[in-house]
Amino acid sequence: MTAAAPQRQDFRFFHRLRVRWVEVDMQKIVFNGHYAMYFDTAMGDYWRALALPYEESMRSLQGDLYVKRLLVEYHASARYDEVLDVGLQCQRVGTSSIQFLGGIFRGEQLLVSGELVYVFADPASQTSRPVPDALRQVLLGHAAGQPVVRVQTGTWQDLSADAARVRTEVFVQEQGIAVEEEWDEADATAVHAVAYNGLNQPVATGRLLVHAPGVARIGRMAVRQALRGAGLGAQILQALMSAARDRGDHEVVLNAQLSARGFYERLGYQVRGEVFHEVDIPHVQMSRAL
């Protein structure tokens, strides 16, 4: 399968999971067939790490991926309730096929290694098609350690179409906020940030306003639902904070949805005041020095 068994340092991407009761067989170890499921489960998270919403991305590329080959080699057994890290790394992109190296680890110990080959194909006929150059570049770029998104800052005139697309999906369609409450005159004077993935799809956004002399206000932070947890919100926040520093601000404040409080606290923000409701959603004001 491979010349040498993979090691943890061979992987940039890992998906962490805990062995469930139902996955253990009568020998009190993970049943062999479940390791294939572990690789497949990790693949969903892999696309998130690439900032690619899978269904939309494949539709825009006019194709889909189909498993051609899965080879699994067992080195040691996992047991109930153990935490495992499933690594995936794109090794090669051929004319119509994509080859991945897989490794399932318990700490530093390799339990299972794998080789996964997918074919890019027409979803109607399931006949192979050449891998699009854009997808090739995303896969090989990630494997080489390159960033998977670029964040652009600019005016509403520059970024309104893409920022509005993300905000409409998150705030209006997902959270049910009325359209007339989402848009306001502040957009015209704000600094906006939009994150784009390797297919140039807008995937996250936010805006920066003047709250008071020397104090910035960040708001309208939105990340597409399928891609949350991949660090996109942090990149938008950092871009807006950098823009605030560049104009001389010394502090930034924001109204965080209560469900996002932990996200902002991990990035150095502190709660200021009591919980309040905005568009019928509980919020809390938070601040951080720049």
C-alpha cells in the first residue's frame, strides 16, 4: 500500500473522534469495518478544513467525487471510549483521480493506515471527468501548507454582493431575522471584511464601525453554517481588528450573540454588562483592548 507506515507529522489535517459503544465487537475492540467509516467521517470535516461547502462546491465544478478504491492496513486495535485522531492528506491529483493517504492514531501510535482514491465524475452519467484546475490547486495547496482562504477588506461598494450573500444566508434564512432589520445605513460607512475560499466563494463576513473616538465596533459577524468551527470567524475578526489598529483605535467593542460568547472569550474579549435582547436574540456586550 505504502512504502512506509505513515506518521503523525505526515498529516496537516486531523479529525478527532471518540470510539462509541456500538463500534466495539465481541473481542472488545473496534470492529474492523468501522475504520472505513472513520475515514469517511473525517472526509466530511476535511472539506470543512478546506473551507469548501461540499455540495455547493461540487455543483459549481459540475461534477462529484466517487470512491474508486479503499485500502486499509491494520497495525493495532482501538477500544471503547478511546480518543482517536484520523489524519487525511492529499498525495496526488491525477487526470481524473485524487489519491489520499489516511492514518488513524491513538496519540502517537498508528492504529490503521489507509489509501483512498476518488474519481471526479459527471454526476448524471458517473463517467470520469478531468479534475478541475481550481480543485486541484485547493487540494495540493492545502497539502503544501498554504492558506485555504483569503480575507479581503474594503467598502460596501466593493464587497456588498458577497457580504450580503453570507449575511442573508446566516441572519435572514437561518436565524429568521427580518430583512428590514438586517440592512442599515451603517453599511455605507463601515469597513467590511469577506473571506473567500479557493473557489472564490464568499464564506464569512463582518464589518467595522466607529463606536466613539478611538473605539471601534465590530458587528455583523457571520460564517456559513457548513463551515463553522474551521477558524473562519477568527480570521474575519483579526482582519477587522487589524483595520481598527491601523486607523488608531485603542479598543474594540461588539454585541455578541450569547451562543458565541465562548468564541469571543477565547480571542481575548471580556463581557461588559448584562444580557440584553437584540432582534429577539440574547446578546452580551464584550470588549477588548487593541
